[in-house]
Amino acid sequence: MTAGCLFCAIVADLSRTSVVLDHPDALGFLDHRPVFPGHVLVVPRSHTVTLADLAPELVGPFFAQVQRVAAAIPEALGAHGTFVAMNNVVSQSVPHLHVHVVPRRRKDGLRGFFWPRVHYASDAERDAVAARLRAVLT
């Protein structure tokens, strides 16, 4: 754990969040400012800043968990598909490797790399979305 890293704090369970995937290779949780409800961030448990910094032996196991989340979102949320993305340094709001897995629906209005952010209407809505994803992932 790296002191001052928000995602390390979430991994260490020091920060309240909506965890949907708890696996030895990765942790997945709802983004607090989602592009669409159900937007998940998947992070490695160990502090790693960029994809280039991820140990080669962890790349496959980590992305296997990203793949699980991408497969679960359509089933859990009725999405038509997902958008999977990662920033490295530029536009990386938290300097801890994280992959965005965003639910997509046809004609949802998302265009290019402009990601308008929304908020959950309530904690109850956020928790319900997290519960649906956890149910598919466990």
C-alpha cells in the first residue's frame, strides 16, 4: 500500500466504496462519478502506477479479471456491451493503474473520448447496481 493513494486505501478497505469484484489479482468497484451507472474501475491490489509498471506475470491474471467484469456488465445491467479503457499518466486522475469498464447501450450518446460524468441518484441506487454486479461475479 502506498500512503496517500486513494485506490490503495480502497484496496486496504480504508475507504468506503461499492466493491463488485474482490479477487486476489484485482479489486473492482463502482466509479464514484460514472459515465453511466455500473461504470466499474478494476485495479491491481499492489500499487502500480501504469500498465508498463505492472509485473509481466500479473498482466494475464489482472486482465482476466477485467474480462470477467466486462462479461458481467451486460448480464447484470442489461447493457448491450461495454467500453474498456485505461489512461497512463495523461488523464490518469489517480496514479494507480485502473481500467474503466463502462456499460454501453446503443444510442447512449457517448461519443469519442469525451466522458460526461454523472452521479448516482442516491446511495441506494449505487448499492443496488453494485449488488447486481456482485451477484453475477460471485
